Amino acid sequence: MKKILLVLILAVIGTVAAKAQTVYSVNYKSDADVKVYVTNTKSDADLVVYKCSTKSDATDNKGLWYFTNYKSDAKKKIYFVDWKSDADIVVYFTTTKSDAGWRNRSKMHKML
């Protein structure tokens, strides 16, 4: 019974860790998991993103991103495109943590 409980706990922890929004900005589009366009208008965004100062704050798929210094530490490698039509998702960066979140839930799977 204790082994089953331990396995379940580890599975839950692994699921949460797998969804952590640690990102790394790559220099080449071909290296990216997700192509991102940054808009200056919140209403145009698929996702409102808040840049976290610590990795532990960047949890789940809620628009709380922590930019890592190393590609190997990132859950997602992103490339910033110049044109909205080239993007997988459109993001708006906010300075307010509570504003972060998906506006277009149909694209949530892109950041899983």
C-alpha cells in the first residue's frame, strides 16, 4: 500500500514539474519547440505572460514563464518571430502576475 501511495505521489509531482513553464529563447527557428510573436496589445494575445524572477514561481501552464540561462534546463525552447503569421502563439508580456493566463485556450497544448 505504501509503495502504491509513493508511486502516485511521484506521478503527481512529475506531472506538475513537466508543466512548469521554464523557457529558453533560441537563436534559430529550427531549434524551437514554439514560435512566439509578441504583441503590444493585450486583446490580440493568445497568452498573457508574466516573467517570473524565480523558477519555482513558473508553475503549470498559466503564463508564468521563467527564462533559463541554459537550453537543457528549459521545458520549452521558444523563438521570437517578427511576424504574427509565423507564430504558433501570440503573447503579451504583463508586469502584473495576476494578469497572466490564456486568452485563447485552444492553443494551450502548444506549451505543454
